Amino acid sequence: MEWTGARYADGPTVEVGERIAASPEQVWELVSDIGLMPALSGELESVAWLDGVTGPAPGARFTGRSRHESLGEWETTSHIVACEAPLEFAWAVGDLERPGALWRFGLAAQQDGGTLLTQWVRLGPGRSGLSLAIERMPDKEQKIVFVRLREFERGMAATVGAIKALAEGEQTVAGVRA
């Protein structure tokens, strides 16, 4: 990731992708399983569906508990904003109209039967934990945003890599094998 000088209000994004030797339907089963994500993430520690929901659907909500060495621990509520099997799974963190972040998995079928999996995130436009850090050090906003996007990029690459390994049957995570 290269320095862009982006500010939080710019809605900066980062995306990673990986070609997976598995069908979009197989990959979809993994990316839409929010219960699997804590095992694949360095920050996300737990998730739980809300309102009696037991699986992904447009409008469904879930909580996520996360931990970061510099930012501490926090809990968020996310709203599923796209759930189109086996193409797209996306959620807004916090306020639905002005989320603190918008996350998305995109799945594209490949001619050889595989899948191109991308994970994308946009910061803002709503407040998040990063907003607090920026308020404490406004003169360092661009650096704070850049460092956080690089952290996301590394974490997303690890998540997508773990999904690839699971989908291709090369690894198990928490007893799950695709």
C-alpha cells in the first residue's frame, strides 16, 4: 500500500484479492459464516447474531467484539447491507446511514471453475474508534489513517489467505474444513 495522504473524511479504502481453486458457492459458505471470522482475524474476537437471526440476510444485525494493542477493546453492531449468494457479502459497522466502516467480500467466478475473492473496506464516514485517535492528535491524521489502512491490508490478506486454504482443503480452522 502506498502513501496517499488520505484523511478520514475522504473515505479511504483498501482491497486485497486472491484466486481460489474452489467454486464461488464453496467460497460463499466461508465468507458468509460470521462465526468463522474470529478464527481468521487478528482483531475480531467474537461475533453473535442479534434479534433471533441465525444466518446472513439483508438487514440482519450482529455484534462483534474486537481487541487491538493500541486501540483497546470494543464492541460494535453491524448491519448486513448486501447478501447476494454467491457474489457479495457486505456489512456496515455502527450507524447504518453513516457507518464507521463498510466491509465487503466480493466473489467472481473464474473460467476454470475457481473464484476471485476480494475483501474491501472503506473507513467512515461515521465515527469510529479511529476518530478518537485523530481527535487526540489531529496533526497526525493522515499518518493515523495510513497506518490503520496498512493494518487492515495485512489482516485482510491473512483472512483471504486462510479462506483460500480452507476452500482448497489445505487447512482447518477451529475444526472447520471446507
